[in-house]
Amino acid sequence: MEIRPVPAFQDNYIWFVRKEGHPWVVIDPGEAGPAEAVLGEEAPAAILLTHHHGDHVGGAAELARRHDVPVYGPADVAGVDHPLKDGDEVKVAGLTFRVMATPGHTLDHLCYALEGGTPALFSGDTLFSGGSGRLFEGTAEQLFASFRQFDDLPDGTLLCPGHEYTQGNLKFIASLGRSIPALEARRAEVAQLRAEGRPSVPVPLGVERQTNPFLMARTPEELARLRKQKDQF
């Protein structure tokens, strides 16, 4: 199994995942150029989209047109020819993704839990390392309920979010003055990775359960307070 984050725009990631001997599955190609640089002349098996924002879907039409491949995602996203809903499964190129409806950042947001040998969560703009998505369309109650869908995922599940926001998120967490033993170790790890020009993700979900106050929030009200503080940070 290979999982690869490919940078796009200023801080987006396009995610590539494949099983040995199979073509790539491409997740959230916000622009076509970086994706084509990885693909070369090889066609992907499929494109998966998490939500309708342009920095996540902007390159999908061009890729689908060039390679004639299926596009999976929310029903309201232009170009999606395989609309999905909560509880669906996507089986493609030897991989199985469980679909989770995760409103909050947007109302149409989907996350994809990769099941099998290397479990992973492609979380789009719902959950970041050290943070959460802004509430552009949904509510804190919806986002809190969305997070609860992740509770049964193993600690070893690799979190694969849509943006490289980790250092800023960890700086915000440090400003809260909370005693989070694992936080300093994560800050040091991320600082070294970024200094070397490497992504800070994927990261095991177990690390986020020890360091991410948004994911650790015990009530929707606590999550809403954190979200307000972060938006003003």
C-alpha cells in the first residue's frame, strides 16, 4: 500500500493511494497540474472528492476528461458521476473506502475511511492535524457528531487531511495553556519535518486523540468555544 500527499496551491494536499500492482486513486485534486505530474501517462482508477470547495475539486473535471475515469463524491458537486451517501462503500483498484457523511465545514462533506491493510482516514477539511475545519455552512453540533464517527477507527489509522495547517494549529493549542503531555513531542516532530520540506501528515489518529483539543472536546459547546477561539487567533 502506498499513500502519498502531493502539494497543491499554497497549502493543499492531493492524496494518492494505491495497492501494489494497481493504479492510483486520487482524492481531492484541487488542481490538475500537480496530479498529472504524478500520474504521467498512467490513468488513475478513480477520483474521490470530499466536498464542493474549488481548492478540492478544481482539477477533477480535467483529469476525468483526459483519463475517462469515474468521479465519486457528494451529489451536489459538478462532475460527480457516482454520487455517494453516508454508509456507502467504494471498492476500486483493490481498495475499499467506507463513506462517512461529515457535515460541519460544509453540509455536503464526506470523509473516506480506507479499510484493510493500512487503515487511513481521508478527512478533507473536517479534521486536520491539531485542528478542525471552519464552520462555513454547518454547526458545531454537526461537526461534533461528525467526529464521533471516527471514534471506532483504530489508533493506527493514518489521518490524511486536505491542508498543511499543522504548525499553526499546534501554535494555537500551545496558546491555550493546557497541559497536554504529547503536545511538545508533536511540535518538535512537526518542526523538524517542515524544516526538511516534508509533510507533517499523515499522522496516526492515536496521536491526534492525545494532542488535538477539537477532537478531544467532550461536548458540542466546548467544540464551539474552541472553534471561536481559533477563528480569532
